[in-house]
Amino acid sequence: MDDQKREIIEALETLVEYSPKLLKALKSISEELRENRQPDTDEYIKTILKGMNWEIQIMNATINYLNEEEILIDKEKFNSALIEFNTAFQKNDDKVLADQFETNILPLFEAFEKAAKRKIA
């Protein structure tokens, strides 16, 4: 195995270890935004966004490997969803943001985790 492929696999293994934490946070922030906003909710969102950005960096670095045999991650769909999320985020409406986290963002990151697991198996 060449060095580049080894680095990609290591990145995906690290992602697979981290991803459950992000997915759990995405699920809980939706509920928090809908039902029980806390004084630290905005900080929690910032932390979640950092995690999302980190995973997006991993995706960008590994997308060719992930999609080399078949399309596991549709980058256009991923980018469109992120643009839609960003638009909702700027509206500063908790319910709209909760919907975005739950119905738009969570499925994307679940699919990314699934693709990563598949490629390192």
C-alpha cells in the first residue's frame, strides 16, 4: 500500500472513531433547538460546526478514494445541502435550524460515516 492510500485510510479510520460523537450531537441539538434552548446552545452549535468542518475536510481529502469504484458520496448533493444549511443558519430561527440539522445535515454525515466504514472494512 502506498503512503497516500495509507494516509487516506488512517484519516477515514479517525473519522469513523469521531463520527458517532458528531452524529449524537446533531441529533441532540435538533431537540434542544426545538424544545429546550439552553444558555450554552450557541456555544454547542459552534462546537458542532467545528466538527462538521473537520469531517468536511476529511471528505474533501478522501472523496476520490471513496468514489473510486462507485459513487458513495455525491459531492454536488453534499455541497447543495451545506449551502441550504448555511442559508437557514443565517436566518437565526431555531426551528428552521433544527429542521436543517435533522433532515438535511444528519443524513449527509450518516452517509459519510457509512461510506468511510465501507472503504476501510
